[in-house]
Amino acid sequence: MKVALAQQNYHIGNFEYNTQKIISAIRDAKANGADLIIFSELCVCGYPPRDFLEFPDFIDQSMVAVAQIAHEADTIGVLIGAPSRNPKPEGKDLFNSVYFLFQSEIKNVIHKTLLPTYDIFDEYRYFEPASTWELILFKGKKLAVTICEDIWDICENPLYTINPMDELSKLSPDLMINLSASPFDYIHAAERKNMIANNVARYKLPMLYCNTVGSQTEIVFDGGSIAMDAQQNIIAELPYFQEATQMIEWADNGQISVPSLAPRSYAAAPVLGSQYDAGLHIEDIHQALILGIRDYFAKMNFTKAIVASSGGIDSALVLALACEALGATNVQALLLPSQFSTDHSVNDAVALSQNLGNPYHIIAIKDVFASYEQALQPVFSGLAFSVAEENLQSRIRGAMVMALSNKFGSILLNTSNKSELATGYGTLYGDMAGGLGVLGDLYKMQVYALANYINRSIEIIPQNIIDKAPSAELRPGQKDSDSLPDYRILDAVLFQYIEKRKGPKELIAMGYEPTLVTRILKLVNTNEYKRNQFCPIIRVSPKAFGVGRRMPIVGKYLS
């Protein structure tokens, strides 16, 4: 039997687009002699559909698309993911389902059992879990079909009380198949391989695992679909961050193979370590950010971006990434120097745009700032220059760059990094403005590591931008270090608190100075109100700000 894995990039709610993409892959698979083709979780409607699922019309359109796809499943078996209605009045109205299509009919509908409600996931909000389990019979073979999370609860501390593969294994299946929408973070590919290998070892069966690819607002899906035989050899591993299709041979003796590929022995991969490492998986992070930017623009029908280019490391990196993702001619840089901006910052920003080949404009804000000062003078009279005037400059810049965004129909890319967002080192309605946060899930030292990666072959980001001390340049001689701890220490503490959930006692026991720990954690927790108003952030870590981290704004804990 020949089985095709179809790793595709879908658009949430774009049923015509998704359906045609699926049908095209089915036709190609039939032309190549495939008996069965496997797609990914909720591929018909796109993942995650979130509250679209509450609209009956959305479900109706999904069902129409399933029927269209079924028409193509004449001589080939097709496994697709889509919501299905729960016929029982008890429980949620929908299931997260896999439809098995063959002979132009819906032969089976398999429901997802384990519905995650952690981090970015909120599936139990919409779906009813499966309570019965069955195999799919196809051409004399018994298929154990599961959906994403269904194969993840295989650990020493299970999250759920039922394991669907345990139930399916009682029915003596021949093959495990999993349709998945497993998002990227920089350790998840390693976790994913380990999880697949653990299932294969436990059930002594080969597994075909099909993951989606593409970015959906803040969530990036990296693909990396895998075929693993019963001996835990990787028979095929599809590319990361791109669409692909792979044909798998499934022999009568149960062995799977790809004649053109040599099997690779699986070795347990290391996952997230206990210490912060700014250089970890930088190449993967780079690819994820490029895909995140590119898909956000394509799926929102935008083509042009604008970046407030300051001559600093953060805006330089965002500009370089945007030019790579969208093409340099589609990315406009706006330089907005004030009387506190140094000549080298302006020169560095100009040199960067010249290296990249993107258009740039310089608009000095000194006179605009002076007019604001004059207007505010009756109220501010006699008061010293303070953070109010500093933030005013940032808000003038925000207004300027948004004016160009509106005038030219471009999306403003925000340049705030995770260290700044964590500690509130940013100005609401100023440098925190934007339509998409490109660096919001990268700590400052990761920003430097990624900038050096961008420069790995040729100097794109001027070395002076990388080497100079970071500064907001909102007052004479200002440096980030005036307001924040050294980024190497700050990032390490933030990593332990945010990613590893370490409390103050644990952090102090690790050797961090008690006053510093108290200060950093207070900064994080008292600035939740700022992050709550921030734009979507491309997620690359196991714990990003945004939908996957839900904290009270008015909470007292550690504040």
C-alpha cells in the first residue's frame, strides 16, 4: 500500500482555498498511485479556528467542504481534519474530528479524545471529548487514527485520565496515524520526535504523523511530519517551515519504507535545559520569524511594512527580517531623530537601509517636540524634565510612523523585545505601537545572537549597531543600563521565571541576588497592563507573552 503525507499551509476560515489545496494534493497522490493520503488536524477550516466555531454558518461551510473533498476520494482513501456536530444534547455541540473518506463517501468519523486547555490551547472551550474508540478498516488493514494531543499523554505524570491509544491498542491495529497541528517553539521539534518514538516503543507499531505548516497570527506551525517504523527508525522526516508531500510504502509484513531514502536511527533529542542559552536554535527561530512575518502579511492581504528605524539593534533586526520575508522594496524605514539622537545612530540606520536596499525617510522630530513642550508649558511650568517628556518623544514617533502606515497602507512592525516587554521598558502608544510584534518572544541576548546569525556570511547589520551600548536616546547620555540590570543577568532571571516558573526563593537559591530578584519580578508583574494592550507576538519560545500566558492585571502576587 502507498500512503501519502500531505504537509500543507492553510488559511483559517478560507474554505475555498483550503479545499482546493486539499483536492489538488489528492489528485497528485492518485496520479502517483497512492492508496491513502493523510492531511492534518482541522485542515478543512484551519487551526486554531477559535470562536469561529461558535457560528453555525462556519460549521455549515466546513461540512460543505468535506462533501466536496469526499467527491474526490473515489479510488483513494483520504483522512482530513474538520469539526463535526455532536448529535447528543449532552456535552459540547462539536467534536474535533477526522473524516475518513473513500468511494466518495464519509466512511468513518473519529473524534479527538484529549482536548488541551494549557498555554495557547483552549479546545475544551469548544469540543466534546471522544468517549468511544474504533479502528478504521481499509483494504484489509486496521488503522488506529488519533488527533494531535491524543498521543502526547505518554509520560510519568499524565495530564489526562484516559489514553486513547491504550484503548485502540486493545483492538490490535496495524498502524498508528496521527493528524496534528503542533505549533513551533524552539524545543518542540525535539519533544515531538521523542513523543513519537515513545508511542512506537510502547505499542510496537509504526506511526505516520502529519503536521501542518504555516503561521496563524502569532502561532507558527513548522511541519516536520514524520514516518517512523516499529523499530523506531525515522523512515522519512518532511522539511520544516515549508509545504511538502511524501510517499510512504507500507508492505504486507507491516514494514514502512521510502525506497529513495535510507532509514535513520532515532536518538532521544535534548529539550529545554535548566539554564538560559541565548544561542539555542537560532537558525530555527530565524526561519520561524520569516514564516511568521510572511504569512501574517499574505493572509491579511498586506504587502508593505514600515519600521521605525532608530539605529539600534532591535529595529535593525526587525528591518533585516522584514526585508528577507517581504522583499526590500516592500519595507519602508522611517528615521525619526530628536535633539537627543546621536549622529552615529542616524548614520547606522542609513547604512543599514543601504545594505538592505530598502527605501527610507528621515523626519526630524525636534521641532514637533518643541511645539508640544510649548503647548504643555502652562501645565508643566516649573517642573523638571522627566519620563513624561521622554515618553512624549516616543509617542510623537508612534504618531509619525502610524501616519505613514495609514497613508501608504502598510503594517507597522513593532521592534520591542521580550526583555523590554517583561519589564515594562517601553511606551504605550509610542514604541509599543504596531500591528505585529516580531521580537516580542526573543530576549535581548537572543536578539544579539540572531543579528550575528543574519551577518553570518556578509555584514548586513552594521557592526557598530551590534557593538554599541543599547539606548532609547530620550535624554542626553541615556543607556538601557540606567533603568535595567545587565541584559545577561536580566534575561537569565526572566527565563527562569517565565519559561521555567521558578519563584523568588528558587531563584535566590540559584545564586541570584535577592534584591535583584525582587526588583525584576516586581517589574514583570506590575507591567502586565502594558502587555495586555500589545500587538500579537510571533511565538518562538515555550512560553510567550500573549494568548499562552494569562496573568491578572491587578494581581498582587510578587508585585
